[in-house]
Amino acid sequence: MTEDSSDAQIKALKRPADDTHAETEYEDKKLKTDQDERKYPKKKVALLMAYSGKGYYGMQRNAKNSQFRTIEDELVTALVRAGCIPEGHGDDMKKMSFQRFAMISFFSRFRIFSYKRVTGGFNSKNNCDARTYSYMLPTVSFFPKDYNQEDTSFRLSSETLQKVNRLFGLYKGTHNFHNFTSQKGPRDPSAKRYITHMSCGEPFVRQEAEFAVITVRGQSFMMHQIRKMIGLVIAVVKGYVDERVIERSWGEDKVDVPKAPGLGLVLERVHFDRYNKRFGGDGIHETLEWTEEEEAIAAFKDKHIYPSIVETELHEKSMVNWMATLYIHDFEATATGNQERKDDDEDGNVSD
């Protein structure tokens, strides 16, 4: 037997041992994976979460850059530490079928109030029937244009509040809101939106200035739509344009609609009426209604959201500065091109 053939036989004898070792490693890894899966059984849930994003760099996960923390970075970190998801799923959010469908980020803390198990096919965006937003603003927004817009002693009269709510009531129903967003023509079917409620609540005083909260519920909203709906009513109440402009804005002609500041816009509630009707009483899943958490949610807003809006408004005067630009709007087609370019240049929420 030659030396070469002897080496070949030795290698041949060693090969099964190597294969056995590889198989053992594979079985160990498979066992570990199976154990991990048993440790973290997959169940899809809906989280009820309130947050404010001041001090964060947006909403979406930014795992590759820990220097710029986002809301989802904090959320995923908390879920991993609590043992709700494996650490590997935190790095790849597709593994846990993570779904987002709305973004409101103005302020600085967040809290998870509750969770409920949902069906495997549940999709938070597709199963949503309607959304409710609120918009907090200083009531001086409804002060006549010829008066001092920085007068914090202004108090909203009941007559003016009634007029404001009558104007907001005009938005109810299905209308063509192509003038309330950008890059949509009057014959685009997606520009038609259904509004079920819009009103301004009773005013209240914070830090010697009076504020009020506008509430609007609709099937869905386009970029800038809510802010422009509010901006147009403010322009009417202040006397910059006749109220007939609201109905005219739903026609095919272009109308220059002013866009109110983003400060104060908050996603209040997401409605899943059809899902609740179909699955809420099946004995396994609960309705996605959070009545038991409403008191805690209200306390969170009073402690974290409203004070941030008030302090920011009084310090930066975003509404006062915006109102000072209303005179440049002619509420006709001539200024719309410039307004649309301004809208496109701004960072906006696709649902505001």
C-alpha cells in the first residue's frame, strides 16, 4: 500500500466522524430554536399606546443608529426587556409581523396602557374603519383679524363658538377634498373623504391663556387635510374670506386653502367597528375598545400632552406667527401652485 492510498483511507475513515459532529451541531441548533419557539409562542396582539415624541427622532425603528433614538426604538427595547419578543425579532421587525398605520409625534414620553389578542390575519391599517383626531389651539385663533393676535386675555364668546361649530359642521358627509391636500386632482376618486363628526369643545385656561380642542372623526384622511380644514375655518371666522369658500373648495376649481400649524394635532382613537362586530364575541378575541383605559389616557394627556402643546405655543407662538401670514392668501387658484410647492417641501403626516 502506498503512502498516498494510506492517507486517503485515513481521511475516508475520519469523514464520518466529521459528519457526525456537524449533524450534532445542527441538532443542537435546531433544539435551541425549537426551545426558543416554545419559550415565545406567537400570538398577535394589539397594543394601546400613548406617546409624545419631543426629543426623539421620528417614529420608525432606527436600529442601526443608537444615537438617534425613535419611538419604535424605545418600544421594541421595552418589549424585549419584558420578554414579550425575542431579541432577534427586535432587530428584524418583520419576524413579529409588526404593523404601524399612524404617526403623531410632537412630544416626550410614552406608555403602553393595555393589549388584546387579535386574529392572525388582523391588520391595523386595513381593519381600521375610522380615525378620530384632536387639535388643540389657542382661542385667539378665532379673534377678529383687526385685533391684537397676541392678547392672551382674549376669551371666546359662546356666539363665536356656535359659529365655529356651525362651520365645522359643514364638513360632515362625503366631499371632494382635493384642495385640502397636495398632488391630487379634482377628478381623483381618492380625494373624496367621508367625515362623520367635527366640532370645537368648550374653552379652558392654561397659563393665563385660553385654549380649546377641536375633534374630528372620519373614515380616513389625506396629508395636510385636517390642518387645512381647520385653517380655512379660522380664515372665515377671522374675516379673511366669506364662508361660501368652504363649499366652493369642494368643486373642481383650485382654491388656495391655508394650512394651520402642525402643533396640537393628536391621533386620539382608532376605530375597528367591523372587526369588533365579527370577532369581538367569538369567545376568543375581545373587542378593540378601551373604555376601561379612558381615565388613564385622559390623565396622560393632562400630564404630558396638553402641557407640552401649551408651553410650545406660548414660547414659539406657532399659531400667532401663522395667522400673521393669512393676509397673503387670496383663496383663489392663483396662489395654489405656490402653496402646493410649500406643502411638498414640508415633512407631513400622511394622516393629518
